[in-house]
Amino acid sequence: MLLNQTKNHKWICMFWACVSGLFSLSVQAASQPKMITVSKGFGLTLYASDLGDAKQMALGDKGTLFVGSHKKGTILALVDSNQDGRVDKRYVVAKGLDNPEAIAFYNGDLYAAVDERIIRFKDIENRLRRPGRGKEVYDRLPGKTNKSHRALNFGPDGRLYVSIGAPCNVCEAEDPFGSIIAIDIETGSSEQIASGIRNVTGFDWSPQDQSLWFADLGRDWMGDRLPPDEINRVEAVGGHYGFPYLHAKSVLEPAYEKPKNLKITLPNYELPAHVAPMGLHFYRGEQFPPRYHNQMFVAENGSWNRSSKIGYQVVMLEIENNKVIKRSPVVSFLDGEFPVARPYSVLTAPDGAMYISDDLKGNIYRLYYKETINEKSEPEPEQDNE
């Protein structure tokens, strides 16, 4: 690994393609370094590798990092027993499942969404060697489709929130597709929190006022610049967020006309089109400088149907008075047109670092703060332009 500092005050980490212990790059030209750009003051290390298509993460009370997958069908448990910033033990919690990418941890138990069901692994951190089969706790999710992705997260009210993506690029989907619901695991009762969403795999609650925020991916095949991806804040339970009639704040859908009486909640912030904001998480640690505390981090998984690539990075969205006012890159995994990784989700680590999952190479990265910076120095440039 080579470290250099550029004129715009960023660190450049160069990973050579011949270092097979770090990456399994398909590129053969070892003479060409592949670069990951990290904001000044931060460092990035490889926490775990060879995990398949690592998707969503959940953190146990004892520091165990659980990782769900989509294609591989496994849920893994990763343990850094000597706390050196590198996983030294891994366990298979479950395998052969149907797309167990959506997972959540709560009160000692691990939850996963599998097809129409939510299953629970009781007291999981004390049973990593013999976790047993997950027990069904809910069975009324719509069937999984290739287009409909999901995410799980427990809210401040103790209910399990589930995002259920639309089963299409653009369509009028039946409930509960295209919505976020909250489930009382003990009683099985549910409530629709938001509707009119397309594809949400990242949502979290602000540590400052407990308001729910979520990232929504815009539809495909409207060109390189349309429609913008969205950052939304739930202002009132049951709001409709526009899909499929209105994309972002002003892009009308040509295939469907908005019902006359439908009131649409507009996005709080528009991201560039096709950055694909898969993960959303509020930083809850203290290792990073104060300006990062309680701010939103978004994992932009990156474009796939665009003439030039965009995204493939983790950004911080600065919030003031419940409005996003600035978007700043923290880690970029895009070297020109070559994606070194595709970040999928982000999560605060027990020591205040941040975990980043990569569903391209099956890695988990650890982002940490390594040097003191004068917070009054030149700020990182805002990146809102395509």
C-alpha cells in the first residue's frame, strides 16, 4: 500500500492488483495501481474478506459483526477477538437461505428477512458455534422478487421496521410493496410508515431527534441525469413519497398519471442520478472529529446503466435544522472508470470506527480516524455535480 497526499487534502491509498491477499482483482496488469481515495485524517483497512456479496450488516452487543448476503444465501458472524482491527474468527450462522440480505440485531437476537418470513436466531452471540435454525416470528411479507430489495432495522420504539421495495423498475405495485412498515414482533401487528417508495435498503433514525430518514433509488432508463436519487425524512406517519408518479422533486413519470387527491411528500435532498444510495447510517461514535458526530453517512453503491460511472463512494451528508445542506465524499472506491469496490452499507464500530460492506469483492472495510486535523482548515469540497 502506498500513501500520498494530493493538493485537495486527501489521502490516496494505492492497492496493487498483484496483492492477492487484499483483493482478487480480475485485472492482470500489476503495473497499474488501483486507487482508493480517503479524506484527510482518515485511514482505511481491510477488516474481513472473501465474504461473497456482502450486503447489510448488524452489530451484536458483544461486538460481533453479522453480514447478510443476497446471492450467496448465507449469514456470517465476524469476530475480532484480539481487537486488532482485523477479523480472526468467522462463523456461519445460516446457509442455503433465500436472499438473506436484510438483517437486524436486537436484545441479544438476530433477525433476518427470508422470502415471506422473518426469522429469529435467539441469544446468537452465545451460540455462534451452534446457532441452530432460525425460528419464524412473522410470515406476512410479500414474496421476494429480483427487483424488490428489503432492509431491517429496529426503531427507537422497539418495533422492527422493514423496507419492501417495488417489484419493478416502474409500476403501480400492490401494498405492501413500495413501503416501509413497522412490526410489533410480540403481537404481529404492523403499521405502514411510508408508501410510494421504489427501492430502500438504507434507513436510520437521527440520534438528535429520533426522526426516521431513508434513501430511495430512482428509476432506471431515463438517461444519465434523471431522475435524481433521494434522501427522505418522515415528517408524518403514512406519507406517500411519489413513486411511481413523481420522481425526486419534479420529474413526472410518463407512464402513470398521479391521482388527483394524492398528496406527495417531496425529498429532503436530491442526490445525483444513479449513484444508488444503498446504505444510510448516522454516525454514533466519538473517534471521528466533532463535525462528523450524529451526521448521516450514505453508501453510494454506484451506477450500472450510465455512460460514465458515478457513485462508488461513501459520503457524509451534513444536516442542519432537519435539512441536508452539504454532501462531502469521505471514501471513493472509483479509480477513473474502474470500481475497486461497491459500498453497500455502513455501520459505526464499537471503537468509533466505521464498517463499510462491499458487495463487489465481498470485503468489509474499517474506516478510522488517524490524525488530528485543525477543524478550521480548508473544508472538503462539496460534491453535488455529476
